[in-house]
Amino acid sequence: MNAKAFTKLVKESITYNQLERYFLTDQGSLDTLEDHFTLRPDINAIKEDMASVGGLKLSHAQRRMLVVLVALWNGRIADEVFSSGMGDLAKVIQSMDRNNRELFAELIISYPGWGN
């Protein structure tokens, strides 16, 4: 796969899981994004929501996908922000519905590099 396919999968993962709030683009919007290298997680928004009463208002599946996407962008930052980490692979997969499992697998297979 190429970078365009990965970009499409990242966008699909974000929109399917309603995670738009946690991502910033350098050019345009998520809808018009053509290159995942102009997309980055909004670490400050994630940290703010985690620090708020009740923490991140996400389902287990949404939270796992957010951790996956941040880790693909920069694993060290994902470890820092999500001190609990992703958990083991079985937990990640178990917490996801079929669509997210398919997206997760495709993201890993098509990963061309991203972030730092």
C-alpha cells in the first residue's frame, strides 16, 4: 500500500470513532486532507479531556483507536499521554468492534511512517 491508502485509513478511523476533536491539520480540514503528514494528534486537547472530571468521554473502542493512532504518530508521546498504554494486543482487539479491528489491521499493514 502507499501513503495515500494509509491517509484514507487514518481519516476513516478518526471519523468512524468520532475522534475529530483530537486531531489537527496543517492544511484545510480532515475532509480535504490528502497527506497524513499534515495531520497530528492534538495532544493538549487529549490531556485536557483526560484531566477533566470523568476523563476522556470515549468508549473502550474509541479510546483504544485513539491510543493506536497517537502511537502510530509517535509512540513515545503515546506512552507519555496514556500512561496505562495500549495494554496487550488481545485487550486492544477485544475492545474493538469488527470495523475497528479491520481498520486496525489495515493501518498496521499499510503504515508508511508518520510523525516523529
